[in-house]
Amino acid sequence: MPFFCACCWDRPFYDSTFAYTFATPATTTSANATGYRSIYNIINTDDFVTYLPFTGWGFTRYGVTKTASIIYNNLEGEWEKLVHGKGGFDYNASVWTMGKTLEVLEKIATDRNDCYIYTCSCHSSGNSTDITITNYGISESSREKAIEKIPKNALPYCKITRYIGGPVSGWNFDVCQTPEYFMQLLAATMGGELGLVKFATLNIADRYESAKGKISSSRIFGIEEPHYCESYYCIVSNT
């Protein structure tokens, strides 16, 4: 088992122990990250998680990264036997839409700090009004039921303004959504809390509509299965 000493972790060329990671996100912006030559990251390039946070925001991994793919290394049959026996289930991956999805997502915010900034006129300078969406309701109860559909993990990253209506209309509410709000919806979808159908039916501000469509497309082709432990077992066993 590798032993990590906290006092040595910041050494530029930390090479006294060895560590192997799997499905590793890009979690550091350190300029010395690649100097940690005894850390090996095993990456399935079909795996959406391994592309986050974005390289365009300056993120990378500690150590050396080794890549393979269930799709491009012809391991689908092996994976399907391991996960489903001899059943007719397919390995679903989003490799054909991954690039476009990441490109659109990366443009939602310029960097990680930008994710938490309101740009609407009601809560900030108003230099960008495309983060606010109006939801229309026919009654107070319908309005509150619609608000309840927002996942709890996303609520801290939006501002909700309620309006009082009449007998059959006007019970509207505005949701001003920071980029992190959309990222939290994505996390809830990938984690299974929200689900693709609910994700598709949530009202999203104009800034995120294009990314929402790309994510929905990628989810159809598969985001979950490339991240399975079995996927990495197949890669390590066969490449």
C-alpha cells in the first residue's frame, strides 16, 4: 500500500512512493503536477468524468496519465461478458458526442470563479441577461410545485423571485441561474437523482440551452457505463 506523507506532498518531483488512480478527474492547477512521476492515472477516454474540470480552465492531473478506451481498444465484448454475462446488453458510451459536449460546457464560464457570478440586472451589473428564465404558473400551488422540482444541490446557486397572480394566471417566478447552478443540475443527472427526463423538462436559462441539448444527447448514448469499475478492470486486464 502506498504511504503518503503530508509534509512531502509539495516536493516538485515526489518519487519515493507509487500510487495508481483510476477514473481520475483533473483536480489541480499546479505547475508542477507532471513532476510527480510516481503517480499513475489510468483513464478510460470514453469516461466523461475524466474530462472535468476543464483543461481550458487550466486543470490537469498529478503524475503520469495513461489512456485506453473500451470502444477504440475493442473491449466492448469483454465488458459486456463481465457486466451482463452472455446477455444482449451493449456498452453505451458518448464518445461520438463527447467533444462537442465538452466544448459547449467549457464556454458556459471562463473559469471556475466565473461559475458563481450573477450577471443579471436584478442581482448584479446586468451585463448579461441570459441567465434569467421566467416560469409561468396558473396558481400559487403550481408555482411552488415547479420550484420543488429544482434539486436541492442546485438551489444555493440561483435566486428565485416569486410573483403574485390572479385566479387563473400570473403566479410566475424568475430563476436567475449562475453557471454553477447548471453544473449542479448536471451532477444531479449523472448521479441518478434527477434523471434524464426531469433534466430535459427543467426550464434552463438561454445561456445553458445549447449545453443542455448536448448533455441530453450524450446521456442517451451513455455517460454512466464508461465510469464503471468494470470498465477500468477491462482496461487494466487487456491493455
